Amino acid sequence: MKKTILTAAFMLSGISILFSQTENTVQLSLHDCVQTAVEKNINVVKARIDKEKSAYKVAETRSSLLPQVNIGGSFLDNIKLQTTILPGELIGQPGTTLPVQMGVQYNTSAALSVNQVLYNQTALTALKLSKKADDLNKLGVEKASEELAKEVAKLYFLTLTASEQKSLIEENIVRTRKMTHITKTLVDNGMGKKVDYDRICVTLENLSTQLSNTEALYEQQLNMIKYMLEIPLYQTIVLTDTAAMPLLWSSPVLISDFSAHTDIQMLESQKEISRLNEKLVNNGYLPSLSFTGQYAYSGMRNEFSNYFNSNPENKWFNSSYIGINLSIPIFDGLEKRSKSRQAKLEYKKNSLVLDNTKERFSVEYKNAMNQYYNNKNNVQRQKQNIDLAEKVYNETASKYREGLSSMSDLIQDEIGLNNAQVNYLNALYNFKEAELQIMSLNGEIKKLIDN
């Protein structure tokens, strides 16, 4: 009975440990990594905050076109009434003056005022300008997200490449260990040379060093992914995609329209903003028209004790008015002219930058296409070269076991196989970089974020 209980306890313990390991393992596809990074990255978060601020800026600008309603009031205690001089003719004493204190000690007033812009082209243009700035900040979020997506994807494939390199080195170690045992047996039976055994031991040690370095690099890259995705370092992550997964499902063709690129859209927005800035300045020459109105109550008392009592002496007087205000600018010392010329030059500069960026993108896209097709062919050639190097190595290893080939030939073929593997992995990563560059230029990088 005790044995059964112990067995069950160990089984439950094993299940618990397995569940804990599964719970702490995070499986991540490329899209998972990109979307998580875009959600949490500080640069993207900051861009979103700027976008949110710009939305409030639009509301702030719009408020100048809406009615402005204010309620105000005042209470004055004229501790010492002001004295004024009146002519003596008022009391029949011409040629003399009469000092008189005017007013009452306590004055109270309350007023409701309303102002409404009827026409102000400057305010209307400012609203358009703030909306365009809001659009620019929205593009800023997209740009930060796309740049991050590209960097995360490059790191993802770099990590997958390191993982594949680690697997290839492990296969080479297994193969070399077999040859080490064979060589040791040949030496022990007097059919081989000790120096051949030493040579293959050196090769095995070099492979072990390569494996150790690759494992360290692979671990560092995984930790960087965890950092970018804010995953605790103690958690285990598994990358579910492969280094050879396609990013472009169809071969790229040469294009000249880069309007989908976020940088082009941002430059177009900046160009439009500079045009609106010039228009905003020139609108300052136009007249503005507004409506104004007020309704007020006022009270005047000499005694505070009966201030709020209802009696014939405690009267409240109301007043009201409505009106139209017209403002026509005449001369500002040429301030607006200078600002307008500055805005015009800014527009010209943005136009030049936009045209130059389009030309640069055309060159970069063509270079990226060349890299794409070149590295695509390199991947195929290096894959075939690995198969050929393995075939050559296996034939040399078979001849070595039969005593028909030397250890030097075997090691030389081992080096050739290693070089073929390294060249294949380099070509594969360069191919992924070319794909990402094309996606960045033609706007398809958004698919890594949206899907």
C-alpha cells in the first residue's frame, strides 16, 4: 500500500513539474514577436502619446471657433470715496469750485458675457493645420511600429539562424566523434597513426568551441527578444517559425511609386503643413468679425447691514448689450511678410527633401531587388553545396576507414563541409534581410504588424 502511495506521489510530482515547465514556456511566431513588441516598445508608446496629445490639440484649436461664455462678478468696498471737483456754477457760485465725494461705499456687479467668432480665416486655417499635425503624428506611430517590426524580424531570423547553426555543429560533432572512435581503434590496433588521432581530436575540440560560442550567442539573442517583448528572463521561449520561411509570397517587381511608404507620407504631410503655415500667416491680412453680448446686474449701497434686505432703497439695476466687433489689420511693421517668406522657404525645402527621398527609395529598392535575387540563388547554390560537401566527406570517411585516404584529406573535407554550412546560413540570413528591405520600401512591412 505504501509503495502504491509513493508511486502515485512521484507521478503527481512529475506531472506538476511538467506542467510548470509548460507554463513557463512561451511559443512565439514572427507575428507574435512583432505584435507584442509594437504593443510594448517605449518608442511606439511615446509616439502614441504624441498622437493622443495632437488629438487634444485639434480640440483646443477648434474651441476658438466655438462660443465663449463667461460669468463674472465683483464686490467693492470703497473705504474712502473718491473726491471730484465740480464748478461752483452748479450751486450759484460762479468762479468757485466745489469738492464732492461721488458714489457709494459698496458696489456689487454680476455679468454674463458671450462672444462668438463669425468670421476668422486665421482660426479656420489653424484648425486645418492642427488636423494635419494630428495626421502626421498618426504616421509617426506607424513609422515607429514599422521600424521596430523590421528590427524585431531581423533579430528573430538571426536567432533562428544561430539555432540552425547550433544544430549543424552538433551534427558535425556527432560525425567527428564517430571518426575519433574509429581512428582511436585503428591506432590501438597498430593500423593508424597517433598524429591522425591528434588531428581529429583538435578538430573535435574546435567544433566544441564553436558550439559553445554559438550557444552563448543564441542565448544572448533569446534574451534580447525577451527584453524587447518584456518577457521575464526565467521563462523559456520557443521560436516556432523557421529560418527559411518565406516573407514575400511572390517575386518582387520593379516599382517607382512609393506612396505607401510611411516616410513618403510623412514628408507629404510636412510639405502640406508648411503650405498651411504660409496660408496661416497670409490670413492675418484679412479682417475678422465676431459677435459679443452681455447681461449684467449691479447694486450700490451705503450700508452693509441691510445689503440683501428687500426694500425700496436696495435696488438692483440690470443692463445688457449686443454688438459686432470688426477688426481690420492695417500695418504690423512687416512682421507677417517676413513670416510668410520663411514659410515659403520651408515649403520649398520640404519639396526638395520629398523629391530626393523618392529618388533615393528608387535606388534602394533596385539594390534590394538585386540582393534578393542574388541571395536567393546563393541559398539554393549553398544548399546544393552542402549536399555535395556531405557526399564528399562521407566518401572520404569511407575510404579512410578502408585505409585508402589520409586523415588530412578527411579533415580538409570536414573544413569544406563546415564552410559550406556557414556560407549557406549567411546567404539565408542575407536573403531574409533583402526580403525585409523590400517589404520596408514597398509598404508590405505592415503585414507583419496587422496580421
